[in-house]
Amino acid sequence: MRTIRPWLIAGMLTVTTISADAAPVIYTNEAAYIEALSTGGFGTLHEDFEDDVVWADSRSTISNPASTPQVNSQGILWTSNFATNNIATKNVGVSGSFGFYSSPHGDPDVETSDFVCDVDDPIPEQCFLHDGFVGDSADTLYGVGGWINGTFGADVTLFLDGVEVGFGADGNISSWTFLGVIDTDGFNSFEFREIDGKGEQVITIRADNVTFGVVPDADGDGVVDERDNCINAPNGPLILDAGGNSQLDTDSDGYGNLCDGDLNNDGKTNTLDLNLYKLAHRTNVGDANYNVDADFNGDGMINTLDLNIYKILHRKPPGPSCCGSF
Ligand SMILES: [Ca+2]
Ligand SMILES: [Ca+2]
Ligand SMILES: [Ca+2]
Ligand SMILES: [Ca+2]
């Protein structure tokens, strides 16, 4: 019975509050950033690097460094901005017990190269260390903002999907500073990069308390609205239906069973559907009259629980759904 249905038509619909082709907006005030995400209709995802289970392999102390090539936390894959470097978390954060950084710092090839990097002006590009870190997300992100700190007045810039957005003068930091950006066009990767540190002068950056702007998940079931076949009825991986199914849609019309009382698929839920329901009431899987589409909660039995769900659906069109066509 357990059905994990792939989101076949992901992204077909867009959230109406998201406007296209707007320039990214920089924020240096966390409250203003969070408020702008809310006003824009976005949900938020917060990363404080405190989850010991998720971040276990990256935990380190000054005396006993530990690091790992990558960590996937809440759908964000965190890596260093140099492929051969690792990432680490230790007691360098702005709050809680842990913050985040790349380990080692910057381009591992600079200090070992034969290139002469002890010049100040102009500084060859090969001399820059560019300490930093990257996050990649399969789901589209619309904002990234967090507390950044660096040594020696770190110059921090930001790349979204490989394109530099920058922080301008705001990216010149020497104490914990909030740096954020909202890009309503969406992005799937970001990089915070230090652009001033060079050979013989490592300038490091660290991060903590990062908040992402994400598409909304109205019912909080772990499937964002743009992929949720029952936007207002929890039926996703975090809140499975009574049968343990996620996104169960037995007639494959794009509306999950939990929000699809339209048993004859004419776009309406009316007496015709009620009559179909009645035929299946008090049947179980395997019975002659069992109708899998009328098993709204997916538990293999059509009983009072399903009737109660049908009552809510009666006289309403199926959905709302990401991916239905009515
Ligand atoms: Ca949802
Ligand atoms: Ca359906
Ligand atoms: Ca109908
Ligand atoms: Ca049932």
C-alpha cells in the first residue's frame, strides 16, 4: 500500500506572490530580511548548525579537529568552495554551541604553489585564497541570509547559481554581521566567498544562524505547495496518511486521495460521487466493491473515517493541488 509518488509535474505552477526578473535585494538587517520573506509569501528554513546527529561528522574542537567533505541538512548540501576542502562545525558561532566554516581555509593550492604571492599591488589572481563555502539545494531557494564573521576585516561576496551578487561595502566585516539576499527569480546554489585573503595572509570566514527563503508549505507536511497534490491536507513525507502513504493519488489525476472526493473525475464532487462512495462503504481491500479511490486515507478499509473525509470534500472541487487540471 505504501506509495511514494514522484512529483511528476513539479514546478508546473508557480506561487503567485513570486514575481519574475527582479534584481536580488541585499539585506544587512536580519529582522528586515525575515519580514521581507514573509511579505513576499515565502516560507523559511532555519539552519543553526546545532543538530548533533546531522552535523556529527563535522564536529571539531580546536585541539581535535574533525571535518567532512559534505553534510546534507534539511535539503541543503553544504560543502567547501574548494572541492578538496572539507567543512567543519565548532564553537565559533554567534549563538548556541556551533558555527560553520570551511576546513582548511581557502584555496589549498596557493600556499603550496611555486607562484610568488608575497606581492601587494597588484596581487595576481593566483595568490588569492578565497575562503568560503557553498550550499546546493534541489528545491528552489529564494533567500539566503545568515550571520558571517571573518578575520582581519574579511571582504565577503556572494554568488547565486555562479553569478556574483556581492554585498558591496556591507560585505567588509570584522565582527558578526548579518548578510542576506532575496532573489525572487529563485536559485539552487549559493556561495559565500572571501575575496581579499591571499597567500601568507589567510582571511577566514565563518557562518551561523542561516535562514533560507523557500516556497511555502501551507499544510506543513514537508511537501512544498508547488509539489503538493493536497496543498491544504497533510499527506506528505512528514505527515503520512493513515495507511502510511505519501502523496497517495490512486486515480493519478494530480489530486491526492485526501483532497479528491471527485470519484467519477468530472471536476465536481456531488451526488454522483456520493453514490459511488456508498457502493464502496464498509468494504476492505479485496472485496468486490472496494474502490481504492474512495479509500481517502489509504488504509485499505473504507469506513467511517473515509466517510468523514468525504463529507468535508462534498460539494467542493478536488484540491487545491499543485498538479491537478480542474
Ligand atoms: Ca504541503
Ligand atoms: Ca486523485
Ligand atoms: Ca464528480
Ligand atoms: Ca480508509
